[in-house]
Amino acid sequence: MARFKGFSTVNRYKKFTVTDRDLVIRDLLNILSIREGELPGKPDVGTRIWNFIFEANTPEVIRQITAEIQRITTYDPRVEVVDVVVSSLNNTVNLELVIIINPNVSPETINFMFDQDDNTVQVV
């Protein structure tokens, strides 16, 4: 039986129900797709990671992106961040997140790519 249940119309035809791991990843993708301040009436929703796309991959930028991921995931009790690896290449920011999706105990790695050209975030 599904522990988490939700709905998504992204890449779906007729069956819109999403459960457990897929729902958590879809929710992370949704929040990462919103630039901070972009949602009317909720200026704290979204992420500042989009601001770092053209920045050099310095230790300070990596620290700020890691802090941003920690900030975003504190709003979701289903997700516990174990590690964040940041890399950038040609108008993209790539995040390798090692997370635990509660109530599981084994960490898993999920790769997110922020692409400025397409203005999208994707799981790769």
C-alpha cells in the first residue's frame, strides 16, 4: 500500500496518481522549478539555484547551493539530505543529491540538471 499519494499530469496520460518515491521526486522537481519569489503571494517558495547558473564553480558558490538545498528540503519531512555534489557545465548546474526518502533507511542518489537554455530542471 502506498505511504504517500498524490497527483501529477507531467508525462502522464489518463493515470495521474503518483505514489511514494515518484511523488517525492516530483515534488522536489516542482519546488526546484520555481524561482524564489515567482509564486504570487508566497515569496519564500522556490529556489535561488537559478541565480548560480552562470557563476564559476567556486567553493563559495557550492556552499550557497548546498545551503539552498538544505533550506528547501527542511520544508519536506519525507526527505533527508545525506550529501550534495555540485557541478556546472555550459549553462547548467548539476546536482547529485544523496537523500533518504523517509521512512526508508537506505540512501539513494538522484541527479538534477538545471538547464538555462530550456529553463527546466530534469532528473537525469
